[in-house]
Amino acid sequence: MNNFNYRNPTRILFGKGQIAAINEHIPTTANVLILYGGHSAEKNGTIDEVKQALGDRNIETFSGIEANPSYSTLMKAVTKIREHKLDYLIAVGGGSVIDGTKFVAAAVNCSGDPWQEILVNHAKDIDHALPFSAVLTLPATGSEMNANSVITRYETNEKLAFSTPHVYPQFSVLDPTKAYTLPEKQLANGVVDAFTHVMEQYLTYPSNAMVQDRFAEGLLQTLIEIGPELIKNPQDYDLQSNFMWTATLALNGLIGAGVPQDWATHMIGHEITALHGLDHAQTLAILLPSVLVEQRDKKHDKLLQYAERVWQLTEDTEETRINLAITKTRDFFEQMGIKTHLSDYDITEQDIGIMVKQLNEHGLTQLGEHNDITLDKSQKILQASL
């Protein structure tokens, strides 16, 4: 196991009715901005619940944060915060709203261009941000308990990520009932997103991190077990509870502590979303099987472990078991209703060159746990994903 320094300061308020507890964890003098996406948070009463919990505090709202949060939209929120002298943020939504709120929290104090300071420079010089918390309504990204964020600049077809400890949520409310009315597609996306988050941290090469491995394998098995059932029974409290907590644990830093990590699937996938507008989870379902095939020699030992412990494949040759484990991974994504080939989304061979060019422009030329996924390999992965 590698050395690591792990700290997660986010408090979790888990369970039905926990929005009411917000009042206990925010300063009574706070001037609050509630940020959210579409009108569903209003229609289902979540925004009113948050306002009621905030009591007599000064409250403003900002809606319209997109599924892939837009830089231009978020900068409007920054302007509102400055104009109204707001000092506390609450994100109500899924990973996109929470990611967007993290950017806003950091951008308010930028003296120059926030895109340059936060996204291009990977927040290296960001030393503080507005305090914020989250009310999770769409489990998927784990953003409710980490310091990561991904923002899209549609004007330039760029989708970039940043991470800084200054944007950990102070607390997050995880009420499984808030996911009851999610469309089937969003639930499926969430399962695939969480699954791939675990795989990016787990399926690399052995590092004798027994606890992290077993924890990761348990999360994967949980998603495989409950994913299809969740689609059929979205108002099952036990299913939603286990899904919400699994998605949070998939990317709160715990299973990634002291182990090598990959993230090539995510980095290449961001370019697909930026250029073609696919859902983040759709890009992951397309790319992960191809990454595993391309890197199977480097991932050989972990692929065998994955085949045995997650899919219970113990017979036949090693290569056959690896092949079947990759096939089962793709089949699971398809079972969740997510197509796993670029051609399913009318993306062709001609589009691949543009994606590779974008990877080069963003400096993503040495990806993976060994930094050996070059532009040539990324092109092969994309071609294998057609």
C-alpha cells in the first residue's frame, strides 16, 4: 500500500427528513444563495423544504444550472453573489449542481479570469472559497463528499476538472426519498457513474491494499445487485438508500487512499461530452470496456481478481476469464439501458480525430495509472469504442 494522507471534513446527514436539520449547521447570520437546476426541485417541494429549514436567514435563489454545468451560467451566479453580498451557498441537486456550486464558491474570490485560475491552472493558487453545503437529489458523482468538480465551457467546446480542499461541502443531506421521482435514465446514469468511479480506483495493478480492494469489490457487487432492481422499483427506500450511500462512498476518497488510480476513461469521456453533448455516464459506458481491452496486459492481475471476486469467474483459462469479465461489464451497462458504442450515438470515425486533437490541446497525452496511454492509445480506445 502506498503512503497517503486522508481527511474528509464533510458531515453527512443521512435519511428521510434530514433537510430540517440544516438549521443546526449553518450560521444564523448567513446570507444564503440556494443553487439548483431545473424546476423539479421546486415542483417536488425540495426548495421550499430548504427555505423552511433556513428560517429567518436572508435567502436568494439561482436556478438553471445545466446537466453539464456551464461556465457562462455559473458566472451569472458569481455576479449575483457579489451584488447581493451573499456569504453561504447551498447546492440542491445532483453532481452537476454541486460541481457548479464548488466552482462558484471558488470563483467569487478570483481577482482575474476564473476559468484560467480555477480550471486551466487546476486551482493551484486558490486558497479559500465561500462555505457551502449540499442537498443531494441525484446520486451518481460523489460530489457531495469530495473536493472535485468538472465544468463545461460550451463556447470553446472544453470540459475541464479541478480539485481543491477548499471546496469540500461542509455538510451534505442524503435523503433517499428525494431520488424517488428521478427518470429511469438518470437513475441508470447514476449507477454507471458510480460503478466507473470505483473501477478507476480499483482496476489498476495490485498494491497490497486489502481493505481498499475488498471495499471496492463490495461497492461494485452492490451496484450490480441493486442497479436493475432500482430501475424497476425507484420508490423502494432500501434500494435508494443503498444506492445513494454507495454512490457517495465510490468517490469520497476512501477506496482511493494508498492505491494507484487510472481516470483515463473519464478524461477521454470529457472530450466526447464537450464535442457531442453525451451524458457523462454514457461516455463512461462506451469507453471503460475499451480501456480495459487496450490495457489488459498492464491490468492483467487486477482483471483476474475482478473476474473472480466481482463476477465469480474461476474456471477456464486466465485470458478467457478476463474476456468474460470485460464482456459482463459491458453487458451490465447495457442491462441498465445505456448503449456502449459510439455508433449508437451517431459518432463516426471522422469524429475521433477531433477528439484526439482536443486531448492534445488539453495536455492529456499521458493518461492512466502508468501514464502510458498516449494520444495513439487514446485513438485506439476510441476506435475500439465505435
